[in-house]
Amino acid sequence: MKTAVSVPDEVFASAERLAHREHRSRSDVYSAALREYVARHAPDEVTDALDRVVESVGSSIDPFVEEAGTRILDSTEW
């Protein structure tokens, strides 16, 4: 989809340098940046995706690993 946005001159110049340095299109750089921003600010989507992965592969945990993990978490200062 095409869209028009306004960005500060210094951001545009930085994006141009990055695109040139990495041999990528300007659209690719902006799309990647926006994708990363959205992912970082939509943690529920990440959690939902991880939940789907766990559901698809199962969540059986070896009792030893579970006990070891619990002990480590209990002894760790948060």
C-alpha cells in the first residue's frame, strides 16, 4: 500500500544513508522500521503468537527442569 508521511529532515537523511549502505530501498527501510515499532508497542500480539507456538508444540516440562527452574527463580532477586 502506498502512503505519504512527513518526517523530519534529519530522520529522512539517516534513513537514506541506511538504505544506501545496506543496498535496500527506502520503502524497505521504512517498512522494517514501522514493523519493528508496531511489534514493540503491541506486546499482546507477541504474547498471543508465543501462546500459539506453545499450544502447537505442547507444554510438557520435564519434572527435573521444572524444579530446577523454580529453585532458580525463587533464589533470584527481582
